[in-house]
Amino acid sequence: MLSGRYVHSIDDKGRIKLPLKIKEALVSNYNDTNLVITNLDKCLVVYPVEEWRKLEEKALKLPSMQKDVLEFLRYFFSGGLELELDSQDRFLIPSSLRGSGGLNKEAMIVGIINKFEIWDKGLWDNNFENAKANFETISATMSQIGF
């Protein structure tokens, strides 16, 4: 599965290198490196195509006439773009997504089981410190839902 935290630079053209450990996990778990990127909260999220298709199937079953559901679907799925790795294992983050993710030169790539997130490094650091400070409360919530 996808895990770990990796600091990478975004070049002037908006490309970022896929961490080797993430690539190896994609090949091992999905036999594929095709990816889909979209907006999520304060970051961008990247799914293996297989996982993205599962999300699409779930989304088709949602009550799309419900306002909050429709807003989520618009926000989340409208940003979805397929990525291609170049010969150096880099992929282009479109400028519209770089802007919505608040990405600058330095990014943090964070593996989360079946996807990975791309954060602006400074924003990640702040978010991580907040999570660390509240970890006891967060752990209690996770325990309540059976984790």
C-alpha cells in the first residue's frame, strides 16, 4: 500500500517527481502507474486509476440531487485529470490544480493507503503540527470507530 512522506520540488513547468517508494507500491499493488489527480480540502489527492474507478462507482449511487452531494461531486470530480509519468517519473500538475492546492516550489507527498496527497510543504507542516497536538483526541475518535 501507499505510505510515507516525501519532500519534492515542483519545477518551473509544474512537474514533480513521483517518489520511488510510491512508484514501487503502485506497480506492486496495481501493476500500473496510471493516476488521477483532483482537489481535496487543502491539498491535492492522487489515486491509482483502479481506485478512482471505485470512487466513480460509489458516486453514481449517491443522491446527486441533494445539494451537499452535488456540490461535493462538482468540486471533487470536476478536478479529476489523468496523469502521465515521463521518462524521469515526473508528472505535470496542471496550473489550475497547483493554484487550488496552494502549491509553491516545495511540496510534501504523503502516502495514505490507497492514494497519496500533495501538499504545499509549509501548509503540511502546520497541519501536521496541529494533528500532532491533537493526537490524543484524534486517537480517541479513531478508537470509537473501531480503528
